[in-house]
Amino acid sequence: MRYWWVNQNQTYRHEVPGGYLWSPKRNRTSDRHSNGTRNPFYDFMREVAPGDVVFSFSDTYIKAIGIAASHAYEAPKPREFGQTGAYWDNIGWRVDVRFTELHGPLKPAEHMAQLAPRLPDRYAPLQQNGSGLQGVYLTRLPDDFAITLADLIGREARTIIEMRRLRDLDNAPVAIGLVEWETHEMEQVIADQTIPETTRQAVVMARRGQGLFKQNVQRIESNCRVTQVDQIEHLRASHCKPWRDASNTERLDGENGLLLTPDVDHLFDRGFISFEDNGTVLVSPVAHRESLHRMGLEDALRRNVGGFSEGQRSYLAFHRESVFLESRMTR
């Protein structure tokens, strides 16, 4: 379990009742000084795991505490944001969170004698005097800072955090926004009469790694890189640049695919693993190690899977940057 602090001055009224966190992936591209650079306080979204504790800070108060119910996943900017963050990119990171609003909100600035000595040296949520910091969205809290914060809030905070042990997170809704987004994209393809019927059918089938897309991938790949399974009926064609992000041309491009067994396909599609250009397997720090063990993949994920074509390397770069669940803060 890890502890997080989220600044929700602009979005509290949407995110807390809605049960989620949402951030852009990068700094605003309209700012000529940022040029779309990565922001550590957005990148941290990729490190959140189910069961983590999130302290919600808004208008100088800790107003709610949440328990993460999913890992991060790609999702469009919530429509309810309206003009809030009008300069933000339309696709960002979303984490489902079960928030409980506090009956007794806490103003951290009034307790800095206890909190200031426990502030982290990097990516702190507050200044030493208790004032907020510009540009902070989500940041990880040291355990001792979080425990002190919870003690200051009192029994209400301790109850919320302790209850996480009793909640069945396995039944939490995971990536609902992702499913809705892909369904919307698919409906747009089906309704687009400018696309030839055969192409529309191929693009729709490609969403599930079948049809023409799978045939195109088979011209490049012959087996699952991780498990070495080579029976095509046991393999899925998995997009490196996800179907939801890709153009119709990219959705059918064999260079944009790998043949993977279902378990490996799931891990790759959700960003729990990725691949370096040289064939090194990257395993996300939020991947559940016991599950990998039960899948029988621990040893396989340590092996080099071989190099990739130039086209595959381009698509894999997108996967590492925009799908893989590891921030550069830990690489």
C-alpha cells in the first residue's frame, strides 16, 4: 500500500463525487515553454495501484480520503470538466478511486510543526510553511508523513484507511471509461460511410486482434515472443499502439502488432509489461507479482525476446511512453 496526495482545486467537485482521478499525460502543448514535456505529477498516475490511499486536497483543506480501485488507464478528458483545463490534451490518465468526504476537514498549514519535518525532498505536496505548490497534481507521500496526516485528521481517517483491508477490491469497476471510449470509437467507425464496407469490417475485427490485422501480423511474427507458443489458434494479435489511439491505417498495420498468448496480451494491453527495442521485457512496478507467478510467466519475462523491426520499434516507443505503467521517476 502506498499513500498519495492529490491537488483538486479545479476538479474536486467532479472527481470526488465521480470516483476518479484524471490528469493529462504531459504539460500543455500550447505553452511554448513546456512543448508537451512530461510532468512528474501527471506521470505518478502510472504508479497508483488498487488499495493505495489518496488524500484529497482542495481550497487549503484535506477534504476527502479515497482508496484506489484500479490502476491507471488511458481515458478521454471527462466531459463534465467543461472549460476547466481547456488547454489540457483530450487523452490522459484515469484512476478509479472510492472517495469518502470528511466530516472534519483538516487544514495542513495549521499543523506544519508536525508535517514539515516529514516532507519529502523531491515532489513535495506543500512548501515548508504549508502553502501549496504551483503545478502539483498527484504526488507520492512518505509513509511517516501520511501516517502523521491521518493521525491529525483522527479516527475518521484511520477508519477509512483500515476499512481498505475489508473491502473487496476485486469487484471494483476497472477501466469502465476505457471500455466506453473504445466502444464510442468503434461506433464511429461503423457509422462512417466514407470507409469501404470491407475496410470497416477489418478495422472493427482488428479491435479484438482478429481478421486482416492478425493476418498482417503473422507476416512478421510467428509465435508469442514471451511464451514461445506458435499455434495460431492460441494467439492474439495485440496492438502496440492501441486500437483506440490509432488511425484506421495503423489499426491494420502488421508492424503495429505482436502475436501473444491471452495472459501476455492482457498484460501488454493494460501496460503491465512492455518491451525495449533490443528485446528486454519491462515489467511495471504495479504488476501483481503473485499473479505473474500463478500465470507461470516469471521466468519468461526475464528472458530477452529478440529484436524488433524498424516499424515495430516506432510503435513500441508509443507503447512505452503512453501505455506502460511506469513513470520515469522510477526508471
